[in-house]
Amino acid sequence: MAYDKALVAGKLRRWETYLENFRLPDWEEIPDFGLYMEQVTALLKDYLDYLPPELKEEQFITAATINNYVRIKVMPEPIKRRYYRTHIAYLIIILTLKHSMSIALIQKLIPMDLSEEQIRTLYTDYVARHRKAALYFIDQIRLHAGPILDHELITENAIDSTESLIFSNAVLAGFSRLLAEKLLLLEGKDLNTGGSIERSGNSSRASGNKT
């Protein structure tokens, strides 16, 4: 694979600037007067403009997708075909998490029967966490891609090629997803019920280790 270093560095800096300026809407900014499906999809595409221009055709916010979420009870049903603030808050959380977590596990994180006050609290906390995660991600890219970005400070874990940066981020994404899912599955458990039991034929590499 051949990559132009100047092009990649420019793209990384643009992505960094984009994430630094990106904000999910505050609870009060989400309309609550009842929107029809076409209005909801347009609003969500504006709120969640993650995709670069090259991938805009790969729409991940569609009426069919939203209808499916309602059908499988990941979010509340619309009221007389209209979607209100709570519906849109559910959708923002679902759509931003679906890239890294299964719908079944997202459903465990945000039960469908939350009250408006509960979803407001959850959503407000989520917006703050989303912002912190974006800033943390920016810092990590600056550190790892130092040689590509020609930073003066180069760490021992720095990555000096685009191929390595692609592989590293893909691997990290996988580890992050597994950790999130592992932690989510510990809900309601303790040391007696939440530990892994080694079974014959499936022993860990390090004897006695538990996951």
C-alpha cells in the first residue's frame, strides 16, 4: 500500500479540528414539538455528521433503520407518527454507539422504559462523556502519529506509517469494544458470580488467570 505522507497528515489535522469543534446537541436544543420521520432523519444527519465526503453515500440514518429500532424495542414508539425529544435522544445515543457495540448490548445500557427525566439525565451525562472521549482520542492520535504529523515530541509507541496507524486503530477499536461489553455483562454480579471459570480444553495462557 502506498500513502502520501503530506495528504495523510493533512487529513489527520482536519479530523482533529473537526472533533475539537464537534458537539452533540444539548437536551434543550433537541426539538420537542413532534417531528415526522423525514424531519427526524434530516435532523439526525445534521447532528451526527461523522462521515467524510467520500463515504456520504453509505447512509446509516434511514427510516428503515429507525423503524427497525422501534420494532425490536430498542427505543419507544413514536406518538401518532411523531418523534419527540426523548425519541431523538434515544436515537442519538444508539447511532453513536452502534459503530462499537451491538444493538442488544445498547439495549441493556438504555432500557426502553426510562422516564423522560431519566433519559434526560442519561443523555446529558452521555453528551459530556462523548465530548471527553473525543478529546482523549485527539490526544492519542497526536501521540501515536507524531512521526506522520512531524511533531517534535515523539514517544516510544509512536507510529511512523499510515499502514501501522490503520492496523493499530483497528486493533484498539476491537479491544475497546470487548472491554465495554465485558464490563456491561458484569452488571448485578459480584466476585462470586462474575468471575470466569476455566474449563478443560479452554485454559488461559497464563495458568490461574481469570478474565
